[in-house]
Amino acid sequence: MAAKGAEERIRELREALERAKQMRIQAETRLEELARQEGEILRELEALGVKPENLAAEIERLDREIAALLDQAESLLPWDLVGRGGS
């Protein structure tokens, strides 16, 4: 009976080890994919002339620019003729 208990424990350990190996393979594959995506993003940022460490400031600058352009566009529309809110 003790031998059967030991055999069962060995089987469970082998199954757990196999699951752990599969999880490691999946994690490594995901890590490789994320590294590839990071490289693509860094190349895109470089093409745009933005350094990763300046990304937050660049986003804020673009938000301000968008708001200013929207303000400018709104100021050019004849709201008294077209009305507001699509009605």
C-alpha cells in the first residue's frame, strides 16, 4: 500500500512538473512577443522624433495642441447660423 501511495505521489509530481514546464514555455513565448512589440513601439517613437522618457510630456503637448485647434475651429464657425448641439 505504501508503494502505491509513493507511485501516486510520483505521478502527481511528474504531472505538476509537466504543467510547470508548459507554463514556463508560455511565459517565455509571451515575453518574446512583448519584447518584439516593445521594439516596434520604440522604432515608431524614434521615427516620430520622440524619446521614451519624454512620452508623457509629448502627450500633454499634443493634448494642448488639440484643445487649441478645437477652440480655433469653434471660433470660426457661425454658431448663430448653424446652432449648437446638432439641432
